[in-house]
Amino acid sequence: MAGQISQRFIDDLLARTDVAELIAERVTLKKAGRNLSGLCPFHDEKSPSFTVSREKQFYHCFGCGAHGNALRFLMEYDRLRFPEAVEQLAARLGIEVEREDDQLSPHQREQAQARERKREEGANLLELASDWFRHRLGAPEAEHARRYLDGRGLDASIIDAFAIGFAPESWDALKRHLAEHGVSEAVQAEYGLLVQHEKTGRTYDRFRDRVIFPIRDWKGRTLGFGGRVLGDAKPKYLNSPETPVFHKGRELYGLFEARRGGARLERLVVVEGYMDVVALAQHGIGNAVATLGTAVTEDHLKRLYRLVDEVVFCFDGDDAGRRAARRALEVALPVMIDGRQARFLFLPEREDPDSLVRSEGREAFEARIECASPLSEFLFDQAREGLDLKRVEGRERFVSRVLERLRLLPEGLLRSLLMRELANRSGVEMDQLERFAAPATKRADPAAMQFEPAGRADDETQWERAPVSSARATAAGRRGSVPLSLRALHLLLHAPTLVGMLPEGEGWCPDDEHGVLLQEVARLLRAGGYRSSQVILAHFYGSERGRQLEALMRREPMIPAQAREAELKALVELFERRRERLSPEEEYRELLARSQRGEALGVEEKKRLWELIGVLNAGPG
């Protein structure tokens, strides 16, 4: 994998960016003395409390407390991960992102560079093909394609926004065009533009006599194509095959277009086809996306929930639509951490979003979206299908079906509320349901660990009453309990603002695996002034540590939110007391190990290291 983004590059990127200009592209700002002000994009307000300082290159909302620099604004407003925000800011300035490849071997670095070159090669080829398709839509031979689009109610602005094109009824028109630009048949076939005949080995254009819909990534780069037939050929819709840059189970049609719309995305509507997305956009509903001939996948949902907190699944009201909705429910449940919402919209029979929005208009269709069934309602509705709940056997089957789904949910408030609702509907006690819902085995990863409050004395005293004791910690260590440094990391990950109460420097923290990661997370939060856990996950994305942090993030701490500061403070006090009891030799080894790992010791820590060297060299006398 490519190295981390260079800190020097990030600093230079921020220095080149005018935060006021960036924000003004998304928020209406007016001059207010030396600063600019406007309505905050992060909460509803009627009078401006959002201020942008060109001098400090900083924004702050006095209403909700949102604040930060240009990168943070992109992450919060456009719902980007940290690497994506850096790439978008760099693309805006027309510069390449620099990465630190020092930790990669020469072979790994060469492989990473080769993959990047191949991706760029594919992007350039597919853009060339996309431009050609768009140009062909204006040719005389595309008259029937233009009539088709006009009959579907699409105007020139929407056709241009979605870069819709046309593939002529020719076996080699695109192949010859790309060959003139030096693109070999082998490369065209690799990226799905040509098909090779099994018997003769000859190649021909994959898309012929079809309206072409380019499929683009979040940057607007073309990854593949979808083609809608204009004659009687089969299939009616044809997608690009899997290629080095295109993976159907990850990409969503219309996501780029939805993100670049003027308004900030609050929800996304998942529909089934290209024309559904385009028709909704034509009628002013610009937040629809479509899967690419596949069922909704977990990768799709992870991508959607990085951008919005609410996803509405739109299905036909027939049996096939109901089956697709049940599959979507099963995929959605494992990613439904607290704060996320999913809803299910079923359309009248023989209607799709395209036909319905054209017949009833934007307001009526948006009203349907607003009235879509919440995940909880759909879950209970589909669980009781075909059952007689007046009979004991029917209720037993109903409870079993719901519990089967609830086992897929992450621990959190939503799961607790659904369990309580199931208890109310079934008459089964909560404690019994919890026992029935418990999985047979627990996964041996950080997300499955039982995080007891560190200050609770086994079963006798409430955790609020007692500070962390070294005796308890020692006993916990013997029992194989969760390391205290991991507990502290878990708390900080779920409440990043608590970084302000951690001691300065790093001498207070345990030097174990989790303590090292805890220190790194604390440094990141302090350096950027961040308050979002997503920034932490973005920084470590794709690494082993990132996977560990994601697992911890999925597990809600058992400690109430209002008591987490006291708990973390108790843990820090324990760490400091432990360090005070270190022998000079132990303290020396610990500081030396940190220095040898390349960690920067503070001034006081360096001074202490030299003192310890003197003490140890002096010997016992």
C-alpha cells in the first residue's frame, strides 16, 4: 500500500489554501468587519453565528462549536475521510499528493507506484472513451438516441451533468478511435471496452447502439460504463465487467453527481437503475444513487454512511422488491451503529422512480421518501409475515425471527431499544431476550472484549465510588482481562474531546502496544484540534492499527457518557502511580526503548534519561 501522506505536504497544502474561498464555494458568506460570516452549515439557525477568519485561516460557529481549518471543513461538510479530503484539496490546487514511502521496501514502493500508474492509465483511457461517447450523441446516427432521451423528459443540462453519451451500431468504431490514440486492443479489453470472441479470438466493441451512462468515482473519474439498449438486443442494460479500476460491489451510480450538487447531503436514496437516478435529478431530487446490477453490499453502505447519516432504500412493491428489501436489511444491520438511520420505501406496483416522479411530480415523491418505513418498523413487519401472533407458536416464531436479525446489530442504543420493543410486543422479559440473543461464541478481537469500568470493585462497589487501584489492576491482569491502556484508548476514541485532560508529554502512559497507540491518537487529536473520531479512523485507514480502532469504535463503552471523563482521569492517575514505582533501571529501559523506536522525547524526559544514566553508572556505593 502507498505510504502515509507527508505532514510537510499537508502543511504546505493548508498554506496554499484560502479557507474563506473554499467555504464560500459551499456557504453564502458576507463581510463582517475583518472576518466573514454566514449561516452555519452544521446546524439549523436563523441568524448567522458562523465566522470565517482569513487572517487565521480558521472557521468557528458560536452556535454549535464547529471549528477548524480547510481540511477539517471538507471532512465535516463533504463527509470525507482524511485521505480523501487531502486529495480533494490537492486536486483543487492542481497538485499531486506526496506520501511518505520511507517505511516501504524498494519492491513494495515499486509495486505501489505500478498500481498507481495502472490506475491513471485506466482513468485516462476511460475518460477518452467517455468523451467519444458524448461526442457521438450529437452525430446524425444518434437521432433515435436523442429522441429516446427527450421522450424520457431529460433536458440538455441533465444530459451534460451526467455526461450521457451514445455508442453507435458498429462493431469497431470505438476500437478504431482508441487505436488512433495509441491504445492497444489488449488494454481496451482489460478495461472492459472490447469483447474477445472465444473461438476466433477477434475483438469487437462491447457497447453498440446503446445510450451510455458513465460510472464515476467520488472525484469524477470514469471507472466504467452502463449501456441502455435502444433496439431489441439483450440484455436491456449492460455494465462494464470487473476491471482493475471498476468493482460493481463497491461503486454507486450517481454518487459523484449527488455530492457535487449545491446543497449539503443529509440523506441518500438508493434506487435500482440509471434512469431512475437521472429522472429524479431532472425533477430536482439530486440525492439518488443506484447499485450497478448487484444487490446492496456492505461496501456500498460503508461508503454511503461516510457521507450521510440516513439512507432510504427504494424498491418496487412486488415480491421481488420485498425480497430485495429483506436482503438490504440483513446487509444494513451490521453497520447500523448509533446515529445512523435506514428506511424502506415501497412503490406502487408497475411503477418505478422514473415513471412515478414524472407522473406525480417532485413534491409528491419527496413526501413518499419522508413517509418511508423506519428500519425498526420494517424489521418487525417482515418478521411477522405469515404468522398468527394470537398463537403461542406464532409468537415464538416471531421472536426467533427478530432475534436472528438483532444478533447482526452492533452493541448500542438502537439494539437496546429494539430489544425493549420486542419485549413489549412479545411479552417475553428483557433478561430472557438478552440471553436468547447472546451469540454462542464471542470473537476474540477488541470489539468483542468486555470493557468493565476500571474503577469498579468487582461486584461490591459501584465504579463511580472507587478510584482505580493497582491491586485490582494486577488481579485483572492475572485473569486475562482487557489491558487498562486499551480501556483508556477505547474511552478516548469514543470521546475525543477528553484529550484536553490528558497530561502533557508521554511519560504518563504505559509503554505497551495499546499505550503506544493511545499516545499516537492523543498526539493526532492535539495537533489538529480535532473532536471527531472519524478523523482518527481516517488517519489510520487501511492499516492494522486502523482495523483495531474500527473494532473498538463498533463497541460502545459500558460507562455512561457523562462519567467517562472521571473514568479516564482515574486510569491516568493509576498510570502515573505505576510509573512512580518504577526502579531507575526500569525507567531507564523504558525511556531508552522509546528513543530507539524513533519517538521524540520531551525536554524533561531527555533530562531524566541523562540523570538515570548517571545514577546507574554510579553503582550502589
